[in-house]
Amino acid sequence: MARFTTWLRVNSQHYLLQDAHVRMALKYGYPKPPVRGSFFWTRIFVPVYRVLPWGLRRPIMTAIPGSHRKAWATQMQPEGPAI
């Protein structure tokens, strides 16, 4: 399962970054960089991801292991003076 979630995270990051490059180039008047990739990632995943509200994206990201920021470990309580 870890391999699948890693593959999913890596691919989604790659294609979302590629889309961001295209949008920034168009916004600032630069030539559009070439868009390469499978039909699913470029024509389905990226457009659907962009229209999803954050309230729906966040639970999806947290449900997939390894695709979200980990919380800090709980801090140990001191048992006495440090010295």
C-alpha cells in the first residue's frame, strides 16, 4: 500500500506543479511550457483537483497515508531539573 500512496503523491505533485507552471506563464505573458503526461493526470485529475473546495480536499489528503504533513510528536514531560 505504501508504494501506491507514494506513487499517487509523486504523480499528483508533478502534474499539479506542471499545471502551475502553465498558469504562471500565461498570467505573466511568457510562452506556455510543453504539457506532457497521461490523459488522466492532465485532463481529469488536475482540472478536478483545482475546482474542489479546500474543505473537500483536506479530508481526502489526510485519508491517504504519506500524502500530508505529519504532526509533531508529543513532547515528553520533564521528570526533574535538567542539571
